Amino acid sequence: MNIILIILILILSVTNNKEVKKIATKITSGSVNTILIIVIITLVLTENIKIGFYLTILYLFLLIKYN
């Protein structure tokens, strides 16, 4: 799982694709943003702490890069 996250962040950081930028902007703003935060909190509060942590890191990276 760690390798998948690292590869995904690496791909997101070097790509200049307009589709990726458009999707990342939609994820980090609006109602999707609220749902994603609720999912992260739920995963962290249950037994899926690792998945919640990985999703949090990916989400923070998207916030920094695209907002």
C-alpha cells in the first residue's frame, strides 16, 4: 500500500494533464470535499487506521498542489 501511495503522488506531481487537474480541483472543493473529510474521519475512527492515514496524506497533497 505504501508503494501505491508513493507512485500515485509521484504521478500526480509530475503530470500536467488537464483532466487530472480538473478532477483534483473537483475533489478538493465543494461537496466532494465534505464527503471525503467524513470518510477520512470514519476510517481513522474505525479499525482502518492505515487506509484513513493514506487517504489523508493523498488528500493533503491534492490540497497543496491544486488549491
